[in-house]
Amino acid sequence: HVSIVVNDDVVGDGGPHNTDGVSIISSTDVVLRDCQIDSGDDNVVIKEGSHGIYGVNLVLRRGKGISIGSLGERGSSQQFVTDIVFRNVTLQRSYYGARIKTWKGSTGLVRNVTFESFFVQDVLVGIMVDQNYCPLSQRPEGCRDGGVDAIRLEDVAFRGFSGTFVREERQISCLRCIDMRFERIALRM
């Protein structure tokens, strides 16, 4: 059992900013099991070049939940993330439950991803897929239209989500999504 707490009392209950709990980048065959992660940014984030990532029995508090990306910032090419499974995850007072975020104008692939058996308590948005990602905090000048290029999302499943959200059950903005499934989603306000 591992407990990771990213803490800074100065910023209050929301947690410190830009402080990921666990960042996985360019990694293969990583297992996160029986962990508690408190954070002010992504509790767990999977970045480019990663595959074979398995997370099970996680409790995530505050933070921004589990994220794939962001991928493709500033037109990066060949951003790949494949074979990802997160199962039996509890999120408490996080921004998101599960999230995929990619910048427009990039190329690459996110494939064979499963988010399963998620229990969320008072998250802002249960499920988010954002292929128009462009936060002002990272790009104050805004983003130009990225054209038709986008990282392809294939074979992505959100399965067995239950619990409560504050703002929306899901926000989906897909430019190149193939075989994205939402099964047994039972989130309520």
C-alpha cells in the first residue's frame, strides 16, 4: 500500500497547482496497485511513449483525476499511448474522473484504453475527452486552428462509472475518435 500526498497548506483545500501525483512518460509495463494519491493537478497522468500501464484499486483525492495527456502540444508529432487499463478507482472531490486531452494539429495514436469500475464522489465532470485542448495557463495567446490533424483515439472504453458529479456527467469533444464506448454509466448530480 502506497500513499502519495502532494501538499501545500498555503493554497488551501484545492491542493497545490501544477503538481502531478504520479507522472508516467515514455514507460512500459507499469503497475500502480493499492495506492492513495492526493494532488493539486493530475493525480495520475500518462504521457507520450507509454504503453502497458495498469492501475487497480486506487483512491484519488482532490486533483484532476486520471489523465492521458496532454499529448501533442505545439504540434508535436508521433505521440503514442497504448494498452492502458485503470480499474476499481475511487475519486473524491476531483475535477475529473477520467480524462483524455490532446492538442489540435498533432499526430499520433491513443489506442486500447479502458477505464472501468470508477466510483466518483463530487467530481466536477465524470468523463472528459478534449481534442481541442488549449488552456490559457499554457498558451495565453490562445491556439490557432490546428486544421484537420488530431491524435487518433481508437478503442477507448469508459465502463461502469457510478457516483456523483457537480457540473456534468461527461464532456466529449472528438475530432478523430474511432470505437469510443460508454457502458454502464450511472452518474448523477
